[in-house]
Amino acid sequence: MPGEFTLHYLPAAQRDLLEAYDFIAKDSPRRALSFIEKLDRKITVLKRFPYFGRVPRQSRVAKRGFRVLIVESHLAFYKIKGTRIEIHRVLHGSRNIEALI
């Protein structure tokens, strides 16, 4: 296994991060930025430890090859493709995951 993988945020995941920022920023822009930075730090760990996330609880999502990294109330869904990690979605845990993935 190579020492480090590359991370690639797909457009849906980029939109998810912007939506999370906008939602939190309504109350506190500083807290929103801090949370997005925390998400980024945790997701960046996948570059060295791609299997750090677990297999999702939702069987349909798991069968599609996703792994999930839990960061507080958010779930980052990703796939490992060779030495590339694709971040597909970053969703609040209360959302209907199966409908969105």
C-alpha cells in the first residue's frame, strides 16, 4: 500500500460543505469556519489511513462500496479507488442517507 493517497471532493460533497457552512454561519460565521476546518482535518487523515472510516450501516450504501467517516454530527461518504479517495457526500447524520447517496 502506498504511503499516501490523494483526496478528491466530488461536486456534491463540495456543495454539502458549503451548505453546512451556510447553515452554521447563520448563528456564528466563526463557528462555521471552525467546523469546516475540523471536517477537513478529519477527512485529510484518510490520505494516510484510507480504511479509518467504517462500512456504512445502510446496507444499500455499503453494497455500493462506500465507507463512512463520522465527524461529530456529519458523515463523510467516500470510496477508495486505487490510490485515490473520492469524497462523494458530507451529510448531517439526521438526513435520509439512502435517498441522498
